Amino acid sequence: MEQVRWRVPVAFGTNLPALGDNILYVSEALSKASGGAVTLEVFEPGKLVPPFSITDGVKDNKIQAGYTWLGYDQGKIPSSPLLSARPFGMEPWEFTAWWYEGGGQAMAEEIYGEHGVHPILCGIIGPETAGWFREELNSLDDLKGLKIRFAGLGGKVVQELGASVTMLPGGEIFQALEKGAIDATEFSMPAIDQRLGFDRVVKNNYFPGWHQTYTAFHLVVNKGVWDQLTPSTRDFIDMGCTAGVIRNLARGEALQGEVIAGFPDKGVQARSLPEPLLRELQTVTKRVLEQEAAQDPMFKRVYESQEAFSASYAHWKRLAYLPRDF
């Protein structure tokens, strides 16, 4: 096998379980299985490039590859959030079905190929929490004027509802909450949010994560670098990332129950968003998605592909799974 030595910056600290540590699994697995021929040298956020600029670094060939959340590319690639996390979107296994079997991968490669980048699905976790709030949420009016950290398309939804939205890297959120610069935040799953200390500052953790029903992570590789690899090496890296997807999903699902069970000892309330509020959020989300689709042809194409796949999948989902899984 040819020698591959890539420096790989990451968007999330590898100390964060499921969110950040999956790239370490992938890197170790590739190195072991190749006898050291394929080496991904992982760099923590900000060490090589800013965490929100990984795709740009790959595109410009400042780095050969990076491990990131494609939603951070929203400003330059409007369709990128659909490939990484979508409000009222698919469950993780449904997203992977669309990616591998429903044409998602081909569209992503086309979208990013135009920017000189090759994206490889390399990890996925389940829903985030709906966020951490100082005060209870009873209606959409409670979002008006709220200073909140929010990412992706969900951020556009809450902004539409009157919230003041800011984007912060994970490492800066705790301080912003503690100092009162923001009133609330979403970020990830309970085990990750706990590691970042949100539960020490605010005590209302809402569910379900309507704004991010799946969170997909990608290994992004400079397209020129990728195209120069032999087919067998490309297949080998693809296989390592596919293993990372299932291991990442398993780890994310395994860690959350124990953390939530410990909420009462910390004075944290796990609260459910009222169904009427969720229905209203869904209505606003549909409007925002349709607005985005009207403004960008590729967003429209990906959105319609996902909608068509979900409509077909629903025939199976409705009949196959126990009612508790709906």
C-alpha cells in the first residue's frame, strides 16, 4: 500500500466523547490495518487552522485533510447543512441509508468537488438536546430577544422567531454562558454538554433535539490529493471511515442514559418541549427550508432528494418498528 501521511485538524476537541474522539478511532484503525502505511496525524481545534475554516484550508491545500461538521460551510455552500444536520430531519440510520443508497454521497461529492474538496462520511451521532436555558420555555414568544448560541439551519429558524443568534466554537460557550453574554445554547448530546460544563451554569435542558436529529461528520480531503491516490488506497480510507460511522453512532447512543440519570443530583431539569410548540417550530422550519431552496438550486436538489427518500422510507418505518420508536 502507498504511504499516506496527512495532517488532520479537527473541529471538535478529541476529549469530547462521541463528538470529538471518533477521529482518533478512525486514525488508529487505519494505521493498524495498514501496518502504518496510512497515518492521520490529528491536530486539536485551532492548532493548524480555525475550527470553522477547515474546509477552506483543505480547498487551498494548506492541509491535505480535515475532520469537521460541514454545516460550518453554510455561508459559502448553502446546501452543506443538509449534509450535516437538518431541523426535523432524518434519524441517523435513515440519513446513512440516504447517503449510501439514496444518492446523497454522489450529490455531496458533486457539491464539494466544485470547491476542490472530496467529502467522506466518517462519523454520525444521534439527536442533540434542544438546548440549555436559564428560564423555562412555554411558547415561541419566549424565544423573542433571547441571546442564544445556535448553529446551522436551526439557527435560522430561531432567528426567524426573534432570537438573537450567535455562533461560537464549543470551547467558548461555557464562558459566554457564565458571563451572561448568552442566555441559552445548543451544542450536542448530554455527555458532551456535561463535559463542557453547561450544567454548572444553566439548569433547564430541553428535549427533543428538533433542530439536529442527526449530526454527521466528514473527513474532507483536498480533491487533487484524493485523485492522486490509487483506487485501493481510496477504498481503504473509505472503509475506515465507514467503520467510524457505525462505531461513532454506537458510542454516542451508549453514553447518554447515565448522564441524564445523574441530572437530579446536579439540580438539572430534563424538560420536554410541549408538542404544540414543536408543531409551530416545524411549521417555521418548513418555511425556512423552502426559502433556502428557492435561493439555491443545489439546496433545492438535495432537499427534494431527502424529502423523497423519507417519504419512501416512511412506508417501512410505519410498519416495521414498535410504536415506542415513533
